[in-house]
Amino acid sequence: MDKNLELIKVYLDRHLDNPPENLTPESRIDEIGVDSLALLELMMELEDKYNFRLPEDVPTPETVGQLLALVEKYKPAAVNA
């Protein structure tokens, strides 16, 4: 999961004017400056990176850890290795 956290950090560094210095799985997405549009873009970037699609009815993650759990759950098994 550390590689996915690093990918999220890189995304935030590229897309936020004031990216958080300390990003943890407990970090709340709305408190780190990610609005609903940025979250959607981040989720699509993760889907493209790992070649998977999240179901449309997946609950909106509230924390970085919840987002990481979604990535781990839905990305192809070969990528997890």
C-alpha cells in the first residue's frame, strides 16, 4: 500500500497549490484540500495507472486510507504482486 500512498502524494503535489506535508491513511480527504472534482480525477488517475475500473456505486472515500483500500480491492491481482 505504500506505493499507492506515494502515488497519491505525487498527484497532490502536482495538483494542489498547498499539498499536505504529512499524508497518512488517516488523513481526511476534505481536509487536505481535495474537493469532489479533484477526488474524481485522482480516482481516474489511479484506475488508469493500475488498469482497473471502480464500480459506479462504490462509496465515496472520506479518508486516504479508504481510497487506498478501494485501490487494493479493485486493482488486478497481478499488480498487487
